[in-house]
Amino acid sequence: MICLVLGTPDSGKSKRAEDLVMELAGAGKKYYIATMIPFGEEGKKRVEKHRKMREGKGFETIECTTKIHELSDTLKDLEASTCLLECMSNLVGNEMHEERNLERSAEELADYITDSVMSLSEKAGNMVLVANTFPLDGEGYDEDTRKYVRIVDLVNQRLRNKVDEVYELI
């Protein structure tokens, strides 16, 4: 089962995603795939908040900020595990700023990210993906932010068409 949990920032996506993982995994292995690079004090606080939310739930945390597909070679018992990938939006930002991706168009990068995530997801027993949604025409967006928001939207659209279940929180 591959599930996508979408929503605006602070909409309860993480809690919903963790609840789904607990339902799907039962007593089985649970991986938490963390994609955030914590910048500054705010980033560190966010990471700590999420660690506390997962406390005592039996997750093994894996830090992976790019090239998600490569985890399929390193995670033990992936096919018998339930994975929570948090968050697609961080992954998009990380991949977008990787030197090897700078020349890719928004569409090419969205395809690469979607394919990378789906490659891992299809090998896992279950996968729950968390992704933010943003207004495409946000006031005050600079060029880089507009590109980021567009790629996030393209990835979300592509994932919607490939996953088994979509949960949208507002």
C-alpha cells in the first residue's frame, strides 16, 4: 500500500501519516525516512518536535536528503517494512538545489523525484508519503520560490496518479 498525505503546513499531516503507519505496520518494522536538512534554530525545533511525536512508536530513523531510490539497496527487510517518508517538500528543495539537478527543467526534476520515490515505495511493504501543498500564486514569491512551489505541485500531481490512497488535510 502506498499512501500520500497532503496538506498545508501545520495541518496535522505528520500525525495522520504516523497513525496510518501504525495501522499498516502492526507489529512489523517501521522506518522513518527524514528528508529535512535542519537549518537554524527553527529547523532544529521542528526536528525535535517530530522526534517527540515518534517517541515510543518503534520507528528506526533514516536520514536521507536526496537520491531516495538508493535506500532500496541499504534498508534491511524493506519488502516487509512500513516506511514513512517525511517530507516530499523538503526532498524537492534538496534535489532542486543539488548541482547535478540545476540544469533540469521543472518537469524533468519532478519526473526524477517522483520516479525515485516510487522506485523505493514499490519495494516497501507499505509507504506513507507526506507532502505540503502551497498556493501556486503566492504573494511575494521570488523566482526560486516560484520554481520550488511549481515543482512541489508537479510532484504532488504525479504522486496522486501513482499511489493507492490520497489523504488531504486542510
